[in-house]
Amino acid sequence: MAKTYTIRCKEINSDMNGVFTFNNARLEAPGLLVGEKAEISLLYGKDKGKAAVEKILEPSPDRVEPLCPVYGSCGGCKLMHTSYENQLRIKTDVVRKLLSSFGEVQDCVGVEGEPYHYRNKIHSTLSVSKKGKIISGLYKETSHNVVNTSSCAIENENASEIMKTVRKFMSDCKLAPFNEDTGKGTLRHVLFRTSAKGDVLVVLVSGNRIFPEKNKLASLIAQKHPCVKSVTVNYNLKKTSAVLGDKEEVLYGNGYVTDEMCGITFRISGKSFYQVNTPLAEKIYLNAITKAGIDANDTVLDAYCGIGTIACIAAKLSNAKDVVGVELNETAVADAEENSKLAGLKNVSFINEDAGDYLYAAIGAGIHYSCIIMDPPRSGASEQFINAVLKMKPEKLIYISCNPVTLARDLKKLTLKEYKASYIRPYDMFPQTSGIETVCLLNRLSGLRSDSVRKS
Ligand code: SAH
């Protein structure tokens, strides 16, 4: 038995771990709440600086029984041990600590209704248990061991049912899961995209080019689950932690599902980025676009645009002169073009390029955007992109971020001379998990048109 020590949790960090002082060092442990007294054991090696909670001695009044039987071993959720109200308070506090120096941080906006089963993108990895049974679920945090999850509290419930069909088919047909270490076996992951009205796209990710059972499995899934509108196979033959490979074939249906946001229909295929919580994403987009006060005189750049959701909604709602979306992923750009065409939008176009490269090229070509909406991945915007923004000096700047740590880093540069944050609001797009989405509106300090940015 590891040696244990008694500590008291002082605060929660941006990974949603409890922070405490031990021998004058700041250490962290998952699953702790502020004020709780607990027995911990120290971790070493790659986990140095972290601890495991052995026993909670004085529980917080905000502690609740987690809903999921594999909570704590699967790496998906981090806050299921506390009430939803407290989850929102924790997220507000985390963002306040990181961003208060840039402006007032408003309270985190939560989901309406139950904060469960909201994920429209689900990813299940296949493996074999020690007893030889086919299992599926998420990886244990910081490892590649699959935690068997037959149903998940945050995923759309249809996916759990379809996974039962997949696992049974694999046992019946002796179809082995792909083994990352040996390179043997076939089915690696199953990815689901679901629409708000319940349509499902199933992507069978194979680690092997030879997959003779694929059509039989696709037909079985479609026949047993009428919600499934399409099944594709994606070949990911590389030794990689990325889920999807490049090559994809449609086995059933048309290879995508459609979803609706702000009255616009969006086509979502397996490879394109689409926000995992549609109602919250809709709220964020609407709020950001309205707060920026985009009008018919504006030329707008939607940087890191994915399948063009923000660009299309802004183009439709604001009637802006010209809206351009820029995105690195080719499939997402194809979806974006199709989406704007289907919506009959004439004032929007898309470019498949690195956002920073494009913005510099635009400056070189004498193009000016009066409004830039940026929604970069977790790593934040590239230095090149930030420098280009500071060079172009758009009158309106909206930063939508899925990582407040990189948002803080980027705001530091943006607010050094040119901009001031006038609105900062976290949104709980990912209840139970450590994810926080933040909307930040920036005003230009010099040369600001008096009507260009509406006050919050
Ligand atoms: N705004 C979209 C997508 C945001 S996610 C939405 O709300 O749905 C971030 C997007 O940035 C992803 O689609 C990713 O493919 C894209 N991306 C990542 N690096 C990029 C880069 N260097 N240049 C342009 N796009 C990039």
C-alpha cells in the first residue's frame, strides 16, 4: 500500500484537477473539490507533480455520486463528481483566473435541460479484454488501454445501441479488432455523427486495407437501426493516435448526415469538424455575431471555419457585403461550399488554406476585412495569424476559443497595443468534462468607428 498523506484542496486548475500544497510544492489530483480534506498518495515518473486520491475525509457539500460506472478510469469526464451548478461555478472561476486581467468575465452559460447525452460526435475504440471478449469504449486517460464502456452518460444514446450490434457481429464473424502493437486485426474504431433530429452517420475505421465483411456489417447496422442514414468505411493504416485516415468509401447512404442551425442546413461528413453540442454552439454563434453588430457594410473573415457554420450564419443574419471562410481541412471546405450553396447564400465563399498564410496573402493583395471571427483549435491561433491580424487591424474582432489557456496567451499579444476586450463569456459546451468554450469580443483602441462594436 502506497504511503498516504492528508491534504486540503485549495482550488481547481484548468484541467479540473484539485490543487493543494504539499511540502511547499503545488500538487494536483483529479476528483477533488475546493475545501475537501483527503488522503492522497504521490505519483512519480511521468506523473510527477500529481497525486491519486485514496480517501475523501471531509467531502464538499457540492459532491455528488457520479452517474457513470467507469468515471475516473475512462478519460472522458472530469467533473461528474460535482453538481452541475458547481461545474458551472468551477468553469467560471477557471476562466476568471486566466482572463480577468483582460476584462470582466461573465458567468459561464450552462446547457438547458439535463447536462447528459449531448455529444453528437462519438468515437468508440475496439479492443479485446483479458478474457478474449470484444470490448469498446474510450482510452483510459494518458494511455492506449480501452476502458469498456457499454453506455456513456454524455454520448447520444443511439451510439451505444449500434455498438452492441457491432460487437455482436464481430464475435459472430470472428472479426478481430485492430491491434495497434501487432498491426493485426481489422476494425479499429467506430465513429458516429448524429443530427439533432436523430439521424446517424456511422464510420467504420479499419486498420487493414482488406475488410471483406464491411458491406455485410453496413447492411446489418442499417437494417437493425433505422436512425442510421449512412455508413462509410475509413482506412487508417498508419501507426497514429489520429482516429481517421485519408481514404474513405461510402457503403450505405450518401456519406453524411445533415443538421440544422439558425435555419441553415449543414452537411456533416465523418472527417469534418462540427461542434459536439449543437444547441450550445448555436447559442455561441448567435451571441458572437449579434454582439459584434455585423452589418451590410462589413466584409467578414471566418478564420478556422470548419464546415462554414459561422460564416453561413453571419452571411444570412447580417447580410454582410462579403463573408470569406478559411480552413485547412479539404473535406470541411467541400462541406462548407455545399452548405452555402444549399442555403442559397451569394455573399459567402471559402478558401482551403492555412489561416495565417491566407491572411498575409490577403494583406499583400490589398484586401481588408472589417470583421474577423476566429475559432482556432485547442493550440490557439498561430503567431503568424495573430501578427497578420495586428497588421490588418479589423475594426471588429471576435475570438471563440475552446481553450482558455491559449486564449490568454493570444489575448496578451492582441491587447498589448491594438485591442481591448469588451466582452468575455465562458459557455459550457462540454458538461461533465474539462472543456470550456469562451467568446471574447475585442474593440480596436485606435481608429474605432463609434458604432462598430456594440457594448455588452
Ligand atoms: N469554426 C468552426 C470550426 C472550429 S474548430 C466551427 O465552429 O464549427 C477549428 C478548425 O480549425 C478545424 O476545422 C480545423 O480543421 C481548422 N484548422 C486547424 N488548423 C488550421 C490552420 N492552420 N488554418 C486553418 N484552419 C485550421
